[in-house]
Amino acid sequence: MPRRLKIFLLLGLALALLSLGLWLYLRPHAPNPPIPDRLVLAPARFADLPGWEADDLGAALAVFRRSCARIDRLPDGAARGGEAEVAGTAGEWKSACEAAARVPSGDRAAARAFFETTFTPVAASNHGERTGLFTGYYEPTLHGSRTPGGRFTIPLYRRPPELVVVDLGLFRDEWKGRRIAGRVEHGSLLPYPDRAEIRAGSLAGRGLELAWVDDPIDAFFLEIQGSGRIELAEGGVLRVGFAAQNGHPYFAIGHDLVERGALKKEEVSLQSIRAWLLAHPVEAPQVMARNRSYVFFEELKGEGPLGAEGVVLTPGRSLAVDLKYLPLGVPVWLDGQAPAMPVGTEKAPDRPLRRLLVAQDTGGAIRGPVRGDVFWGHGEAAAEVAGRMKHPGRIWLLLPKRIAARLANRPQ
């Protein structure tokens, strides 16, 4: 090979390597993947719980007894959901339920003694981060009819018979607390129609309509709350509750409105989102369609509303949690804040929220080990508080002593 050609080829190779090096250095680097959430527990004492001495634990005991009614019907070896070591088995909770049944109703001192002698508090964190987000929900009232016509044109659907819900935790431990839904075709599970497709009529004409209401925005927020009351034009009240979900992930449209510049992050609340949707009727359907999740309902008889545990929710005492980490029925001490009640203005001062709640529900937006949604009940005051609650808080779990002792030896 001629010397000149050899030099030319070496220079070309050097330039190519230099270009490659510059490209590798200057190219946009993919962000590091987020660290998966992880529940970390630390030993605690009842003296560590802010406000513990001031709470009415008799009221909390009545709520815990409702959960016990479900726990008592489970086989002793039944898993309780959440992280297995945290939740334990039904049998490990039944002794606590038996002790709860022996406490005289209305005896606050006896209720306090029950919790302090039966349970051990443990501080919960997400990789050591103690503070999480706590929001609120409520039971709204809508106007509707069992038959369509006039202003009642927005259907609420029952669960379709072909909808298949899969508990992913049955397949892999790391998927506990997660579910997916869809429809089976030719032996494969396929995505179910999303919100836009259902609103466009993909389920129409099949007799799945439970009722018709007069406002698409009210129907949208009913899905987010999970249950509600419908004042019927023909008289009476129809109570509806969550029956199933179409399997598409929940998307908080408040994020979309912030990205659009329509709302500031600190302004986002149920009330501000509703006001924007009402003021922008042309854009509202497209914004609501960003949340592809869709909820199906069933008629509720007797008391209500019911949470995911199957027990009647108690205003100010029932908590929705992420079932991947926490089991239903666990008592949870919350050290947080909530909007003042009654709420007068947007600037009404917050009040401390330090009380014992019980995990009795879940929700599509409730994700993470230190995350919760407080149920506030029915009526305008409940709607005001729930709609504006978006506050930081810390939690402690109250676990039966046997479970807490086992966790004390678990590597963190």
C-alpha cells in the first residue's frame, strides 16, 4: 500500500473515531429510571404519634370492628394483601378482632387500652422518606333517571359480562396489589375500550345502562369518587358504587390543565378543575378523554357507600391506600392536615388532621407506600373538604404484636 494512501486511511479512521466520541459525549443522555417505591418500616412507640392522646379511639374502634367482620370470614391462612410480611394472615389478625369485640362500646378508656395492648406502631416511609401526599374523596349527588329522555342523556354503565379482571399478584410477587382488565379474543387478553370509545357509544344498545344522568362532568367526577347518590326524576334515590374498571390507567387531568397553563399547580382542586371544564364546554370532552380509565357501577342496597374491603365507609375514619403495600383492615395513624370545615374561602386556614383511620378502600390514583385518600362522607361540606385536600402527611401502621415482632428482624 502506498505510504500516502496509508496515512490518508489512518487520518480518516482517527476522524471517524473522534466524531463517534464527540457524538457519544454530546448526545442526550436518557434519564436514570426512577427508583421503585419501597415500603420501609421503623420501630415506634405510641408516644411518637403526634396527637395520640387527644383522639377519640372509641370512634376508631367502631370502624376497625367493621373490618373485623370481613377478616373473621376468611380462612386463618388467607393472605391479607399488601406486602406479605406486613399484612400477615387472617389468623394473625383474628385475635385482635376477638379482643376488639370484648371492648365495651362507648368506653374511650377501654378503647385506648385495647389499641395500646394489642398493637405495636411502626413508622412507614418510602425508602426513608416519611412524608407523602394525602387527599380526600366523598360521595357526590347527581340528578338522573332510570330511563333516558329529556336532559338525562349520559349513561352510567353496569359491568359488561365480557370484562375480565386479572389480579397480577397471583402471577408474580412483585405485582401484588396490581390488577389489569380487558377482554378475551381468540385466547388473548386485549385492551377494553377506553373512555372516548365508551362515550362514543361502544357499549350502547346492550342493556348495560344502570341510569342516565344530566351532566357529563358530574358523571366524570362520580367515577373518580367511586360511589354516589342519584336523585331520580321519578322519585327516590339510587345509590351506586364501584363495580369494575376498564383496565386503562388513571390519568389526573389536573396535570393536563397545568401543562396547558390553564391552572397553576397550587390551584388544582376538584373545584378549580370543575370550574374550568364548565367554562370550556368545547374543550372539556377532549380533556376528560385524556383519562382513558372508565368506571362501571352497580346499584347499592342498604348502607353505603362500600369500600374495596366490602364494608361501609365511615366519614373521616376510612382511608383508601395502595394495596401493593398495605392490607385492607390495618389501622393507620395519620399526622397531616386538612382544609378547615366548614370551608369559607380558598384561603381558609388548614387544620391539623391527627387521628386513627382504617384502610378500607383503594383508588386508581392512590400509588405508593405513603399515600392515602381520606373519605369525608356526603354533602356540600364533605365535597368542599375532599375537593381541596391535597396535603403532606406521615403515617404509622398499627400491627398485631406478633407481626410487628417478626418485622423487627426483617432487613430494611
